[in-house]
Amino acid sequence: MAGKYILARCSCGFATGGIIGKRVSCRRCGSNKNMVTESTYETGRELASSIKIANMPQQLRSEFYERIKKNKSYSSHKENIEPSKTFTKAITEITDINSEISMGDLEIYFDKYGHTKQDLLHCVGVAEIEGILTRTGPESWIVLDF
Ligand SMILES: [Zn+2]
């Protein structure tokens, strides 16, 4: 079933929306002689979004479609590293030559990976229980067994 809204493309390449039965003039060059109806729509809303897409450069247009297709699974693909993994990495990377590690260093590291201080304190707590860390001061530890 044909809709009452049409999308017409001018010979200049620009797409313009209109209503069936009414003469459509190109919004870019003003011509109404070479308008070819490309598609029809039921609602003005559908027409409006189609015009937007129709006038995008080709490459952008396909990216746009890709994004719409992927839209639902998009958020699940977001990178999300577990704090415990970051903690393991931190210990191997920032422990100094004396096997010492400080809260300040850990905080910077955790912040870099987007974790909270709460995550860090939790990981430190677990590491102390597991015997990986032994506290040498209020904010410093020695890495024992790793
Ligand atoms: Zn035109």
C-alpha cells in the first residue's frame, strides 16, 4: 500500500520530501523538472527520517544503517574489565624492586581502568586474606606470593 508521503530525488542528487499529488521542488537547487519518486511513506515522521538518511553521503549512510542494526547488542560489547584482573595486572606491573606496593600507585592504576576506590579496597582485602599482600604500613604492602 502506497503512503501519502513521497521521497523524491532530484537530478542534482538531493532528496526532498513531499505529499503525493503535489508538485515537489528540490530544496537544494529549486528545480521541479527532474524529481523522481524514490519511495513512499505512511507518516510524515517516517518520511522525515528517510530524507535525513537519503541526503547523507554514501559512506555515512551505510555506517548509519550498520549502527541501527547493531543498536540492540551495542552496550553488551562495551569493554568491561573486572577489578580483580586489573588488580593482578597492577601487582605485576607496579610492584617495585623491593616487592612493595603503595595505595597511591594502586589508586592511580585503578582509576586509569575506570574502577572505583571501593573496588580497589575490596581487591586489597581479598589479597591480604589470600596471603598475596602483607601490610607494611597504613597504605603500603609487600607482595608476598604471586
Ligand atoms: Zn536539485
